[in-house]
Amino acid sequence: MTVTSQSERAAERAAQRAAEREAKGRPYEESKLFMYLWSRRYGTPDYSAGNLVRALDGWVAKLCDYGRARLDYAMLLEIPERLQEHAEHLAEDAQAELDELGSMQTDAFLEVGIPKLTAEVESLERALDESEQALELEESRHQGLRTERAELDAGDDRYTKEAVSVLRVSLEREPVPTLRADAARTPTPADDAIVSDIAAHRDQARQLRDQAQHLSKRQNKVMDDLNDLEEVRRRYRQSNYDSRHSTFRDGFDMGGLLDALRKGGIVVGDVLQEMNRNHRFRVPRPPRGPSGGGFSFPDFGSGRRPGSGGRSSGGGIRWPRHSSPRPRSGGGFKTGGGF
């Protein structure tokens, strides 16, 4: 049995004896004759009284059988105190032993290079956080550039709008009948041909404007679909679904789900909810030691005194806790369908 176990058992016994002392001591304390003699220290070297009082106290002692009761009551009071002192001594020995083990643990950790490995893990975790922040910034910048390109493709940017406005004003400045009348007054037929070309171009411009509006609507629809798919991809990566421990249930049709999103049958929230419902993380089984369980360092340095809930500042080393780095498969998600 270790010193710690002995200390805990001694503390339990001291607490039990203290409870017994309260219960068993009640009959003695309720006896007024006994407590009178006990308070006067009768039967001990500390007792002092005159002859008459001494004789009367002796008569009272016979009435309550004080001689036997005093020994029992004294023993009842002393045992819990002795046990408490014993428990405290064992606790001090246990704490000293824990301090020694903590020092040994610290030396062992330093010998195998655990502090250096811990520092390397912290450095890698900081680098991973910085990389993820940089990736978020790049994704945001990419989104802005894609929006700007979409505006350029659709002709919705400021410069294209200004150019089209100037061209429209130039073309629409004169009505076609006025241009025909002006051309008829010229001696050459070339002006008539030019006016006919202008009229034809205006008709073509109207048709192109109608077609541009149609294409703009299609462009907006494509951009909305692309934004939805980009949001799904971003949430997929943030949820760590590209981890090598990530898996989806059999029969889960990611391609069909994304196709339904593209066609407008569902929204992004529905896709994320369905992915979360069908997703699982496979937890890798830890390596098993000879005894059948995983190996772990004993916590010799906790600094906790046996038999108490507090902590002391002495003791062994306390290493910082780290979350397990998230395993990555190295890129975006893979689905059963393309998008």
C-alpha cells in the first residue's frame, strides 16, 4: 500500500471516529453530575478542592460511576485527535513523495526532450492558424475579384456603362427620318446607303440590348449558383470534412444534392444540414500496450494532497494542454458529382 493510500485511509478513519465521538459522547455530556466532575478535572492531578468539597465530589463520583466513565470519555475524545494527527503526518509524507516523483518526472521529460517537442507543436499550431487566416483572406480577395470579373463580363462595371452611354447618345442624337431627309438632299446615293446602315444598326442594337438583358439574367443566375457552391465548399473545408478520418454514410449522393442546389430546389442551409446529418468522423484506435490499455504518463505533479480537494503550488511539472492537430487530406472536398 502506498503512502497516499495510507493517508487517505487514515483520513477516513479519523472522520469516522469524529462522527462516533459526537454520537457516543452525547450520554456523557448530557449527564450533569459527570460533566460537573469533568469540568473540575476530578480524578486528575489538576483537581484541587478543600476536604469538604473533596468528600462531596467523591460521593457524587460514586453516584455516577465517574472513575470508569472518565476513562471511557477521555479515550473517546483522544482517539479522533490521534487519528487526525496520524493522517496529517501521512499526508505530509505523501506530499513529499509526490514532490520527489514530480521532480523525477520533470527530469525524465527533459531527458527525452518533451519540452522541445512541446515547443515545436506549439509553433506548428501557430503556423497552422496563421495559414488558415491567410487562406481566409485570400478567399475573400478571390471572391471580390470574381465579382469584379462578373461585372465586367456582364457589362455592369462603371467604365462599360459610361462608354455605352456615350455611344447611345451619339447614335440616338438624330432620328432616322431626319437623317433620311438630309441624305435625300445630297447629290450622291452614298448618303442614302449610310442612313440605311444606321437604321439597320439601330434595329440591331435594340435586338442586342434585349439579348444582353437576357444574358445578364443568366449571368446573375450563374453567379448566384457559383456563390452557393463556393459557400458549400468553404463550409465543407471549415468543418474539416476533407480530413482523412472523415466519411459519409453509404448511399449519400453529394452530386445529386449539389445539382438540386444548382436547380434551385434547395438552399445552402439544406445542403449543409444534409451533409452534417450523413457525416461521421472515424476515431482512430490508440495503440494498445502490453496491459491492454493505452499508455499515458502518470500525473505525479498535480500537487494535490491526499484527503483534501485543494492544490498546492509545489510538485511536478505541468505541461500545457494542446488540442490534437486536425489531419488534412490536402485540399478541397470530393463528391460523387461534379460542380
